[in-house]
Amino acid sequence: MKKVSGSALWVVVLVMALMLVTEVRLSNAVTCNVAQLSSCLPAISSSTAPSSACCSKLREQKPCLCGYLKNPNLKQYVNSPGAKKVANACGVTLPSC
């Protein structure tokens, strides 16, 4: 049986660790879906406070907000005073894209 050198073993361990970290990062990627923010509609359209579900989804969808703001069909809703009020109440800063 052939003996494996210590440095070759470290390379294999390093490659496996990088693969694992990459897999974790990919599995945590956000799926941008504005419909997931439907729990925020009551707070956007009235003076009620946003629910914890709304704030949670808003934080989760934060990486998607620039895409929503650049979409002409969504911009007016995401940039509305009600949406800004909800974002502020949830502690989410709307990005300037």
C-alpha cells in the first residue's frame, strides 16, 4: 500500500472543507419572491404595526429589495410610504440602488 504524505492529506482536507462551506452558502441562498412579503400587506395598507412574520420575511428578502425596486411593476409598492414605514418598524434599511 502506498503511503500518503502529510501535505497531500492537508490539501484533501482543505478541498473538502471548501466544498462544505460552499454547499452551506448555496443552501442558505434567498429565493426572491415578492409574494413572500404578503404578510406585510396589512401593515403597509393601514396604520397597524407589522407582524413578526412580516419583519422576519422582510429581513429574509432584504437581498432581493434592489431587484424589486428596479422592477417597474413593483417599484411603486416597495418605494411607497407604507412600505417604508414597515421597513423602518422592522429595522430594515431600504437600499439605494
